[in-house]
Amino acid sequence: MVDETPGTYPTEWLPLPDVAEAIGETVSRVRRLLDERALIASRRDGVLKVPSVFIVGGRPLSSLRGTAILLQDVGFSEDEAIDWLLTPEESLGAAPIESLLAGRKAEVRRVAQALA
């Protein structure tokens, strides 16, 4: 099911077993990727889930890890980081995730750093 909350980037929310299947790994490996911030997840309907847009070509989006660490460093919780990534950012002209997908990680991280 795709979350199309008004004002946010539409994405499907995948429970960890579905993430494991999407990237061809075990659920244990997905949990390690969460610990390493290569992926970030949020509880939705009581279940830990990852936005599907964070997975590209069967792998975690490579620019997500550094961005997630930066957001954590400026004080964002995982839920807040996901919300920020999926919500349009005026200074970027798009949701930060769209900019990351377009290869504009330096710009996204500059904006994230300014949030501190």
C-alpha cells in the first residue's frame, strides 16, 4: 500500500521481511543495515517498516546512510528524519529524497546541516 499523505513523497512502506526480499538479504542483515544507518525505519501500524523509495535497484540508496547519520547528528529521531526526507523542502524545490535520487546529496546534506 502506498502512503500518499498530502504534502509527502508517495512511497510504499515495507516490513523488514519484504525489505529483505527486495534486497536479496536476510532479515538479520536488514537489521544490521538499520543499525549502520544504511536504511532507516519507522513503526507504522505497530510494525517496523522502511519506505520503499529508500531501496533502488535492489540495494539501499547509497546516499541515504551519510544523510541519515547527519540528520541523527543534528538531533533528528528516525521518525523525524524519515518525515524530513519525504516532505518537500522549499530550499531544494522538492522532497529531499527526490534530490537524493537525482544525485544531489551534497545539496541535501548542506540543507540538513543548516537545520542544526
